[in-house]
Amino acid sequence: MFPQDIQRLAQQIVATASERGLMLATAESCTGGLVAAALTAVPGSSAALDRGFVTYSNAAKMQMLDVPEDTLARHGAVSEATARAMAT
């Protein structure tokens, strides 16, 4: 389904999170959920993946991820500032 390098990276992420007792959440926009899909393709990923958000619209970014409206207005939806706000 995914290229081998993506599969390996997803496996590493799931394994590391599991080993450290961490739960993962994804916040995606332009990727449309592909990061979460790669992680959920890893057997046993439910031990490390809690949830995923696909927030394509600005409204969704503000409502679901608390991205400040000012950040979107100043920098746009596809920007480092917005990506950082989504991650936070």
C-alpha cells in the first residue's frame, strides 16, 4: 500500500511510541489523513495511536486544533506557522 520507506518509518514511529508508553495523535491537512493511514497500517498500532484529525478547512483548524484565526490570516493555511499551531 505504501512505499517501503514510509512503511519502515511508520513501524519505527509506532515501535518507539509503544516502547516509551506514548500515545500518538495526528493533525493533518494537505495530506488528507495519509500519515494516520500509514500508522494504522502497522500491526499493533492501536497500542500507540489514539486519534487523528484531518482539518482541511480553516474553520476545522480553528475549531478542532485551536489554530488562531490570526495565524491563518497572516500566514495562510499552508505555512510553517500554521503547521506549528496545528502541532501545538
